[in-house]
Amino acid sequence: MFDWLIVGAGFAGSVLAERLASQRNERVMIIDRRPHIGGNAYDHLDAAGLLIHRYGPHIFHTNAQQVADYLSRFTSWRPYEHRVLAEVKRPGSGETLRVPIPINLDTINRLYGLSLTEAEVEAWMAARAEPVAEIRTSEDVVVGKVGRELYELFFRGYTRKQWALDPSELDRSVTARVPTRTNRDDRYFTDSFQAMPAEGYTKMFERMLAHPNITIRTGVDYRAIRDQVPHRKLIWTGPVDEYFGFRFGKLPYRSLRFEHQTLDQEWHQPVGTVNYPAEDVPYTRTSEYKHLTGQVHPRTSITTEYPSAEGDPYYPIPRPENQVLYKRYEALADATQDVWFVGRLATYRYYNMDQIVGQALATFQRIAAGVPRASAV
Ligand code: FAD
Ligand code: UDP
């Protein structure tokens, strides 16, 4: 008899397995239908011996010291600050060039052949910004800050490809993930802690789950073993609508197809990721892992992301009608005794890894404090 059956061995499931086993001495079985642990953060050596991320580039960054401290028990870190260039066509000439994204002082100066200062670029942006009465959508966020031309160049095409929706149909929180800057800071994130697990994510997960109270089974679906594994309580980190048999209809998720390649050259691009916002290019971005990992190798491995409606659910789609449907599932979840719903798919939240770790640690605190299930998330 297991105290807990945990469905999904990504961040949400693994953090809870580790906490329940080590802090409460409970017996845990953690399963995943994929043939490995780590969820979307899974990394492995490819045929060339280069460490790659099977489900796209995962860069760890957080402002939550508690989350960094917790994970530091299972890994050492390689300091890494992510930088991204966007490949766009210069307004007017149509010449292709790569400039920093998030948009910053250098982006504007290089794109328009200017030499503005910080104070000047602020006024330059303000003069182009469109007045928006209420910032509601992902279009409002950007046009309200930098105007329509830069919005169309950097955000409209990328977003339409990534989500198959116009930014005007998406909640503001989506493009608000990418700030606008007037200084020369060209880092993608400004969090206080930015680093990659020194030996990769999978090694970190292996250490988290290496506890005698934890049994791991990969390559098994919950449906196949639910009746064969006696357990008292369940933690579900898969899609919430799947748990309830899609009773109210399918919750929309967006997927990606990843094209992994190893090239016979030492480097492919100058930074970790190059974004391709143009709508006529079918992919959104290409990432080169050696920038992230610091690996020294005569060859290099890259991953290109092609947005897709089909495939594994990777992104909840933040827009009001989806939130309404999620709320119906959430009410069901709250009324389901002895099942805890945790993680990006189970709580239908566009969360980064650190936020999922934070959510799982908070859930553990509630379990430990004996808080009734209904107020869990
Ligand atoms: P998951 O990692 O999805 O784990 C859930 C697991 O449950 C899966 O492995 C799944 O196979 C399993 N499962 C589901 N249903 C069943 C079932 N019925 N039976 C058995 N197993 C089941 N975050 C960052 O902080 N930085 C980044 O740079 C970053 N980049 C990203 C890039 C991409 C392309 C994507 C898609 C996400 C990125 N993220 C990033 C977000 C990050 O992946 C998530 O925040 C995190 O992995 C979510 O963890 P989770 O445990 O909630 O879900
Ligand atoms: N985005 C964009 N152009 C860019 C980068 C981002 O339009 O060059 C928008 C797009 O809608 C994207 C969102 O901002 O989905 C969030 O970007 P982020 O890089 O955080 O996406 P993730 O890494 O989560 O896929």
C-alpha cells in the first residue's frame, strides 16, 4: 500500500514526492507515461554527446530564494544569463538584421540607425505609443508601450504563429512576459538567480527521487495502473480536463514540434536563442545548447520550435473563455477528496519552472498542516 500515487514526474510531481518521502516518511509511487523522469525539463546526451533538452530550451531563473535554496540541495549550478536576438526586417529597406529582444536602447538605435540616449529613447517610444484606455490584451501591452510598427515587427507574427491567435485575442499576461527597456540591458530575464543545473535537469531529478520511500515507474499511463497500485491519496500533475474525462469539453492547450539537429560546426549562432517573429517563417525560435551548458565540443546541437495544434499539451492558452472553462474543472477538482491537482497542466497556469516548484512546496505545506483539500491550490 502506497500513501501516495503521484501522476507525472516533472517538477510538480517530483518536488512533492521528495517532500512527502523525506519529511513525512510516507511511501510514494511516482509514475509518468513518458519513458523518463523530469517532465518537460528532461535533458539527455544526444548521439554526439551534447546535452540537449528534448522538449525545448529550459532556462532556470527565479526571484524566489526559497526555490533556489530548495533545488540547490539536489544540484550545483552553472551561472548563465540568457540572451536572445530577434531576426527582423529593417522598416523601409527590408534588410534582415538581428537585434536584441526584449526591445532595448540598442534595438531601437540599430533598427533605425539612430544614436539615442536612454532619456531620448523614452520620449521616442512615448511618441509612438498608442493610447490604450485599458490594457486588456497582448496587443494592448505592446502598442501601448512602443507603438504599432515595433508591435508588428516583433510580436504580432510570433504570437500568431505560437498561439494560432491574434495578440488581440490573448490575455495581456502573455506578451507582458517580455518587457520593454530603455537601457542597454540585453538579458532575457532580470531575476536575482539565473543558472543552469551543472550536470543537467535529469541528474537533479534523479537526486530528488533517490529516496528509499520513492518507487518510480516510467512509461506507464495512470489509466493502465490506477487499479493495480493500492494507494490512499493521489497527486495529479497531468491535464486537469483529462482527469475528469473531458466532462465539460477539452481545455485548449498549445503544442510544439521540436526539430533537433547536430551540426558539423563548433557554433551556429551568437546567443542561446534566436527568435524569428516573421509570420512567413514557420518556426518561432532556434536555440543552441552549448551557450546554456558551457559544453566544449567541436560540433553543436540546436532545437527549432514549430508551433502546432497537435501533439503533447505544452501551453495553457490564457484567454477569458478558457479561464471560464478551467474554473468549472477547478470546482470539480476542489470537490474531489484525496486528489491534489498541482502543476502547469493540472492548474491550467502558464507557469515557469520556479513557479511550479513554489506551487508544489506550498501544496506540501498545506498537506503537512492538514489543511482540507478544498483550499489546496
Ligand atoms: P510537466 O513537466 O508537463 O510534467 C507533467 C508530467 O505528467 C509529464 O511528464 C506527463 O508525461 C505526465 N503525465 C500527464 N498525464 C499523465 C498520465 N495520465 N499518466 C502518466 N503520466 C502523465 N520554464 C522556465 O522556467 N524556463 C524556461 O526556459 C522554460 N522553457 C520552456 C520551453 C517550452 C518549450 C515549454 C513547453 C515550457 C517551458 N518552461 C520553462 C515551462 C516548464 O516546462 C514548466 O513550468 C514545468 O516543466 C512544468 O512542470 P509540471 O510538473 O507542472 O509539468
Ligand atoms: N513574444 C513575441 N515575440 C518574441 C518573444 C515573445 O511575440 O520575440 C510573445 C509571444 O506571444 C510569446 C510570449 O511573448 O508566446 C511569451 O514569450 P516567452 O519567450 O516567455 O515564451 P516561452 O519561453 O514561454 O515559450
